[in-house]
Amino acid sequence: MSRIDFLTFLMLPTFLGLLAWYFGVELAPEVFSVSISVFSIFSALLFSAQVAMYGVFRSDRKATGDAILEADAQQEAQDARELLREVNANVSYLIFVSCLAVTTFLIFFAAPIPCQIEAGLLIAIYCHFLLTVAMVLKRAHEIFDSEYAKPLRFNKHDDPRA
């Protein structure tokens, strides 16, 4: 993990949350019930995305019969696999953050906690979550873009005109 990642993904949300706390930002009570819904939906969608990524990982690689092309394809597959492992770790982390956020917002909804603390934590959690989602989207885009950029190869027996 680089320093810039640490500052961006942990310190920036913490800083924004502390600013909200310092300036006494207050939120409407319905913010927590909406947040519970948002993070519950996101956790289900993220789990579905994880399953879809596994499908990409399991996709068959066709042998071409050309040693050079197969070596290139093998390196591309290894690069995609490493990127998929990173995205999987990030998605798993986001699912955990979603569950943690739902639990936190349920507590805020039910317990009398000072509004400034609630607002600061809510802003920090949302900011951290959105930054991490942006990183996952960037990595997922790289994976899918590399898959879409590959030329289509058909075997003669797959071609209905043959």
C-alpha cells in the first residue's frame, strides 16, 4: 500500500468526518434509514459482482497452436488473474464495509448518540466507501476492457458456414 493510497482512502474520509464533527453538521433522522437501505442493497450487488468476476476468471482460454500467441495469451491471462484477485479482495472489503455501515447506522437510528458524532462517522464511511468503489470500478474496467479487446477466434467446426 502506498502513502498516497493511505492518504486518499483513509485519511481523506477521516479528515472530512472530523470537519463535519467540528462544524457541528446535523443530519435529518431519515438519513440513517436511507443509508441502511443503500448499504444493504450495495452489499447484495457487490456479492453479485463477485460471482460475475468469478465467471470471467473461469472463462475458457482457447489454444491457438501458435507458441508465440499462446505465450502472450498466457501472460495476459496471468495479468488478468492478478487484477481479478485484487478486485476480489476489494469487493470483499466493500461487502464488509457495507455490513459494518448497516450495523453502525442501525445503532445511530436506535441509540441517542450526539448528532455531530453521527454526522462525522456517516460522512467518513460514505467517503471511504465511494473512493473504494471508484477504485474497484477502475480495476474492473481494465479487466473487462482487456477481455473485450481480444479478437474473436472461431474454429472451423464452430463456423456454421463451414
